[in-house]
Amino acid sequence: MLLQTINHPTTVKEFNLEQKIQLANEIRTFLIEEVSKTGGHLGPNLGVVELTIALHSVFNSPEDKMIWDVGHQSYVHKILTGRWKQFSTLRCYKGLSGFPKCKESEHDVFETGHSSTSISAALGMAYAAKLNNESNHSIAIIGDGAMTGGIALEALNHAGQSDVNLIVILNDNEMSIAQNVGALSNYLTRMRTDPNYSRVKDDIEFILKKIPAIGSKMLKTAERIKDSLKYLFVSGMLFEELGFTYLGPIDGHNLEDLESTLQQAKRKKGPLLVHVITKKGKGYPPAEKNPDLFHGIGKFDIETGQSIKKQAPPSYTKVFGDTIVAIAADEQKIACITAAMPTGTGLTDFSKKYPERFFDVGIAEQHAVTLAAGLAKGGFIPVFAVYSTFLQRGYDQVLHDVCLQNIPVIFAVDRAGLVGQDGETHHGVFDLAYLRHIPNITIMMPKDENELRHMLYTAVQLKGPVVVRYPRLNGNGVDMSEELACLPIGRMEYINRGQDLSIIALGPMLSIAQDVASRLETRDFTVNILNARFVKPLDEETLDALANLGAPIIIIEEHVLQGGLGSAILEYYEQAGRRNLKIKRYGIPDKFIEHGDRLELLSQIGLTAEQITEEISQFLPLKTQHV
């Protein structure tokens, strides 16, 4: 196999066209086999096999800087840079990352996990190369869906006026995760269906240059003709108007055309955009038919394409989706918003049942937040369903456009806590720290899937900004048949009462708190267990009662310790003059947590019941000889 000979990207340069086509087939088979065992982003990588081979055939990594936008389509790049032997560890703890990782290889020159950042980073590297008198190229490989991100458009606007050697590869597969939406997507569709512009323009220039003596003068005069052709064949020609030389569109699965076009791009100076048409999931029929499912998938059966899943209660995401559909049946003013992730956020059913009240804004979280504010001003109850890690991108809009005006927007914050195999860029462990300090906001997190239902119902009744955050987990299998009801705002819930210790837990950490209490009960300790429910406002009355009890207080949360629930409680006690309490906080330490199985990660950072019990036992008096 050719694949087994690759230890460095220069190996690819030695292959002829026939061998590269064989290599592409081997890589597809390899990806399908490996990802079926580990899970991962299969569809995006199957779509860029030929493109990645062509890039490494033409350019010299790591001297030429390849930056993979979002990063989940970098598997082929990892294979061609010698990491194919490690693929059995993909997304496993201490194994190969599913995204570019600088410490993993010198060929991963920039770490990406969020969308639309590649052009800015590549432009910065291109300027650095110019200032250092280096002749290397900076190459941003960005999907058409990521082009809707504001930072990508800002970078294009800047780069088009530069004189650096920047190449933007527009990987146009007509999808980001869900079907692309918006004017830019429609524009690219027109470009895909009008591929004749570049060919005709080049033919005219070639003919005019061949005319002796007067050819060059006619060519200058023909600029008006060229502009006319531009608008005749491709409406707008956005990229050339921005200052880029435009090449394409070209077939992203034709290696010969790809290499020829990239060689042409390499010779040209200044900012240049290569428009490549690819098919997401190329070469694996189940992935081609269901690109959204195979964008990111767990273990699956290769023959059928079916996911291998154990029987389990519905996920929090599913419960959110079902509940918001049920509430919207009675509340006609509910509108739901997603940033290109209707399936991932559980809004597919809502989009089908209430299409007029559903808005997919594309990869544009900042816009989504302010759009929600505008809808609320118009009398609607907007629900923006978004992953915790992606809401970070709309921080200013949450503060300035929603909370400052006290506008009733509901933020359904999915993937709160550790998300496992996607790692640092996707863990939702910072949202409390960047949200709870904002005035006017209410923040809650359920202990189980049934409480999530009640929290959503409660959020709809509130007349201000509300965050309901929930984890990337299956529920606990609790009964969900009871009628929806409002929760008492800012009140904790006693799960158990005791005298020797109080444990306040947030969300799924409640089950760990209960386990800790059970272990301590074998040593004759009685434990208060409290379901925090609300991070803001705090339950000051209950906190005062716990302080008056005088027993040590333990706070457990799946969030960074700086700025989370524990910090909020410490702040309250300090302001209340309660400075002699014994308080211990458990949460995410001050470091980025890598990828791996969630339970394994919890163990690594000391967030298991066994570890917590052992540690807090050190400052509790031993009542019995039990172990």
C-alpha cells in the first residue's frame, strides 16, 4: 500500500498521477475503517482527500503554512504528514486530536476548532513572512459555510487590499454542518453553475496579447470588456471586487486539475482565491446521502452506515427539542434560532413544524444574538439554541444588545461542561464565568432531563435574559410525564438533609454529590445535598442557613473554578461578612482540558466521587473505624 510508505509530506511529491489516485482511494478506505471504530468527523475529511493530496504535492509544509479552518477536516493532512500510524488513538485521551494541534506536529501551524478564523491567521502569517523577507506562502483552507462568519468577511476585506502572498482555498461542498443558508450561499451557487467566466476571460487576454504592436494597448482597452464578461458570466464577482485574483471553480476531486490550478496560484503574487467544488462524504454512500449525520459521528457499522449506540434515555438535546416544540404549540410567539446547527441543537422538529418561526442564520453567532434581541423587541420570545463554546463568540452582543436593555431572550446553552473527544476547543466550561457577571441575566442548570423541561417553561415566563445550560449527555431516565410548571426563581432544592457536611452541586454533578454522601454515610456522617439549580440569582436564604449550621460546605461544578458557581457563593459570603466558613470548591482547574472520554477526564482532574470523598475526609473528624 502506498499509504504505508508515507512518513513525511514530501513522499507525495514523488508519486505520479496514477499513484496519487490510488493513494486517494486508500486514504478513503483507511478513514472509513478507522473512524468507524473511534468516531469523528468523517464526512468533511472524505470530501477533501484529493484537495489535501494536491496541496501537499504543490506546496512545502511546514515552510508553506496550511491553516485548516474549523480543523475537523484535517485528518487527511495528518495522514500525509506521517501520523496515520496513530489513527487508532484518534480522539482518545493522550491520543491523536481530531483537530490541528501544534504540539502534535510541526505541520499543524495553527490550532483551529471554531469556524472562520483561518483567513485572519493566514494573513497574519503572510505579513510576518513579508516582514522577515521570506518567500513562503500562507494558505487558508476554508469551507463555504465558514465564509458566513463575520471574522472571515473582515479578513477578506483586509486581505484584498494587501500585497502579501496569501492563498485562500474555498472548499465549496454546499454544506457546513447543515445546509448552507443566506445570500453568500446563493452567490456561490451561481458561481458553481457559471464556470465559464475564467476560461473566456483568459482566452480573450491570450488572443489580444498575440496581436503584434497593438495587442498590449488593446488589452488595456479590453478591461471594460473583461468587466462586462465578469458580470455577464458571474453575477457580482465578489472576490475580485474585494481585490483577490479568482481561480475556479474547479472540480475538487480531479487531482490533475487541482495540481495545475494550485501551481498557477503558487506562481501568482498577492491575495488569491481558489474556488474548489467538493462533495462531503465523497466515496462512502451513507456519508454522501446523510452529510449532516456523518459530519461528526460516533462508532458506526461500515456496511450499513448505522451508528452503534447503546440503549439509553434521550439526550438533553433531544429533550430540549421536544419540549420547545410542545411549548410552542401553546405559545405562538416562540421563535427559535440556530447558527447553522439545527440538528446538533435539537431544532430539526421545530424547523419542520414551525418553519415560519425558525431562523438558521448560518455560522454567525454574533448576528444570531442581536437578531434574537430584535425579535424580542417585536414581541416574540426568541430561543437561541447554541453550544456553550460557540456562544463565546457572541459575548458582546449578549452584554450590550440583550442584557443592557433587559430584553427577554432565552439562550439554550447546549454542551455545557466537558464534551469529551472534541477537546479543548469544544468544552463548555467557561460560560458561567463570562455570563454571570452581566446584570439582568438569569442562569440555571437542571439536575436531570425532567427539570430541564420545567426550566424551559420557566424561562418562557420570565421577562428578561435567561440562560438554560445543559450537558452533552443522555438523561437519567426519570419520569417526564408531569405537567410543566414554573420553578421558584433563585431557589436551591434540598435532595437530602444532614448536619455534618453540606454539598451544593450543579447539574450532572448532583449524582456525584449523592455518591459522595453515600460513601460518607458509611462513616456515620450525615450530609446536606442541595441541587443548586440557579447560578444567578443565588439562593441567599439557603446560603445563610448553611452558614448558620456551621458545617463545612462543598461546591461541585463541571465548570472552571474561576468565575463559576463556587466563586459566586464565595463572593456572597464575603459580602455578607461570613469569613470563618470552611468551604471547598471542586471544578475544572486553571488549564485547558484535552480530549478524551468524559469520565476519564473527570478522573484526571479529581472530579470523581471517590477522589472527592477521600479529599474531604481529611478535614472531617473520623466518627467510626469504617473505611
